[in-house]
Amino acid sequence: MKIENTTTFGQLKQSGYVSRSIKDELRDNLRAKIKSGQPTFEGVHGFENTVIPELERAILSRHNINLLGLRGQAKTRLARKMIELLDEYMPIVAGSEINDDPFRPISRYAKNIIDEKGDDTPIAWVHRSERFSEKLATPDVTVADLIGDVDPIKAANLKLSYADDRVIHFGMIPRANRCIFVINELPDLQARIQVALFNILQEGDVQIRGFKLRMPLDMQFVFTANPEDYTNRGSIVTPLKDRIGSQILTHYPETVAIARTITHQEAKLDDTQLETVYVPSLAKDLLEQIAFEARESEFVDHKSGVSARMSITAYENLLSTAERRALQAGEDQTSVRLSDFMGIIPAITGKVELVYEGEQEGAAVVAEHLLGDAIRTFFPAYFPKIEKLERDADASPYAKILEWFFNESGFTLLDDANDEAYQKQLDAITPVEDLLQKYQPEIPLEDKYFLKEFVLWGLVENAKLSKDRVAEGHQFKDLYSNYINKL
């Protein structure tokens, strides 16, 4: 008979079940995972050598934890992944509001039923997925919400005086006894509410409305906080910080490769989109680089951070832009184009906080600047670096391309052109084909046209060509043609 199939306290005792505190439970299961070489926080990327070791040390130390980092740094995800370190099932006294441990009952209800029925006390089993409670800290949260309060309706129905502890309605924290309890954005919690957590963190008990009531709760607390909040909205009161065992700093992905892995894992795409739209490797790199550029941009508020969610939603928008174009053209398959990146601007503008200079430029313009910066960053990895001043222009690898544009009145890439027309346009610029043959001869055929367009955008960003947005697409011209035309 499996332990979780036992239905009475007596059967539970006979099964050999050993009761542990939640912190010991997390610690023991983490030890077992580390010993066996199993991944402890699977699906969280980029923290393998930084955050995860610190989190493991905190769990082994039985600490309550504060995850401190900017938005979009997987703080809540880390907390939720801790569920996997819990036992699959946990026994409670059946009917208990606060998950009473049959071996260590703390509520009057559980104590009374065990005194009355002894080994026949009914047992219920709680799956680990139900042992996670989460509360977003907002200014309107009250002590009653978190800890509990006197319930006058219960007092009236049971005909009890307010002096009887049975009139208490328990808040979220007592109801999460023997669970992981997460308070997100802790600095948003009013100082007086934070003070109410002191006893729970240090002594492990609750005090409600002056009742002489001691309930030694068994909790694993995880808090999350954004360092920006310390100045903008509030702060964590010092005595509360003192009671939190470990404060762990999170961070953004350190490489484009890690960022790509996260985006691919988190993007909500269906099979139809994946079958319809091919995304070149360079397009994926450029998309991630935009976030890296934003975190360094003079137009973006660095203290606010740039969430990893920006890349995820931008990737979803990028595929949707290409998918929409394919549907309009009646095509079953297409490939992402660089001009499709105009479709990700709405995903950027809502997720970056701009400084004054950025507000003056405008969010959409800043988004285009970030795309340009990403192109400029990656261009030397594929083609020779473009020097600002060249002694011999004829010796430049790009001389023939610039000459081609000098001789053309204009070259417009249409946003909604079908693949055949798009490829035919790019193939007309024969010097670009020659450039690819020389410097990227092994480029996959399906990436070829994206790279051709990348050459044009790269020359624009390095001030060798001009690019204008027209109603139907982008027009590329020789840099000096506008001046000559005016003469």
C-alpha cells in the first residue's frame, strides 16, 4: 500500500512516514538531487553558475529568501520551480483549514479531532502543486488579508464570543502552512504590513487581534523585489530585511545564445506559425541583440531594466508579421525578412522606460535606433568592417554596391511583396551576390536573402547608403543622390 493511499492517522503511523518541516523537506530533496546529478532548477537558463548555486546554498541553510533583481529576471519562475523540491504528496488532517500536520497539529480543529478519534483521525493528501501560494504586494493589502481577522458572521452563526479563537478567519499565510509562500514586489507592501511579518519570520507564529494565540507555522518564505522600487515606491523595512536569511541578486542573460534559448522556450507559438515561417539564425540573434542594446542605450532608463519579456513578445510579433504577409500573398511558407522587424516595434515601445532624451525622440524612433544598433553590432561578424574614412574607395569591398546604387534612381523593397518578387529585387543587385560569395560562401540557401537585405541595412547604419520609409516599404538610395538631385 502506497503511503499516499493511507486514509487514517493510524495507517500513517504504521507506514513509517516521518514528518519533517518544509525547510527540511526542501533541503533533503535538494541534497538527493545534487547527489544524483539531476538538474535542480530545470528550464531556468543563464543562472547555472551565479543565481542557482546561491539559491541552493540558501535552501540547504533553511533560509527564507529574497530574490532581488530588475523586472523580467525570472524571480517568480525560480520561486515556482522550488515546488519540484517538495515531496509529491503531504498528509494533513482532513478538513483542516491550515494544512495541519497529524503529528504536530496546531489548530484547535485538528487538536480536537485527534483527541476525539485518535488513530481513526481521517487523513487527506495534498499534492505538491497545491503547496504554493503567491501574493502580489500592493498598497491595499491589509494585515487581515495576510494574517487573519475576527469574523463577526462566524461568531454570530456559532454563537461564540469574540474572546473565542474559533471566530478567527485565517488569512493567506496561515492557510499556506507547510507551503512555499511568495510575496512579489515586497517594497510595495506598506511598512506597517511588513512589520506584521516580523513574528512569522523569526518565531514562526501569528498574532491576531490580541488573541493569546500561538500558532507555530511551518513556512518557506520567498520574497521578490526590484531595486528600483527602493526609491520609486517604497522600501523593505530594515528589521524585516534582517529576518530574511539570504538575499540573492538575479541578472539578465549574459550572452545572446542564452537569451535565444529563453525566448525559444517562452514564446507562445503554434505549429502553424512554425511550419509557415522560417526564421534565419541571424534574425534570431538580431532580435536578442536589440534587448542588449536597449540595456546600454542612452535613451533607456537603465535603473528600470529591460525585461526578457520584450524579446519574447518581439519574437512572437516578428513571426506574426511574416505570417500575415504570407497569408496576404497566398503563400504557404515564407521566411522572415529584415523589413519584418518593423512589426516588432509595438513589442518594444511598451516595455522600455525612456529617459527625458528618449521621450523627446519618441518611443518608436528609439525602437528603430535599437534595431540599427543591433545591425551595426553584428555586421562586422559577417562582412568586413566599414571604415568611416577610406583612403581608396575603389578598394572597398562595398565599392561596387555603392556604385550600383549611385547609378540607380532608387530601389524600394516592398513590405507586402511575395517571396518571388522580393527575391527577384534583391537578385538584381548583383554586387551583393558577389559579396556573399566572397565572404559568406557557406551561408544556407534559406538564409541567403535575409543576409542580402542585411547588407543593405548594414550599409545604411554605417552611413554608406540612405534609407527612407515610404508608404509601401523602404527605399534605399545612394547617400549623396539627394544632394545631386537638388542641384
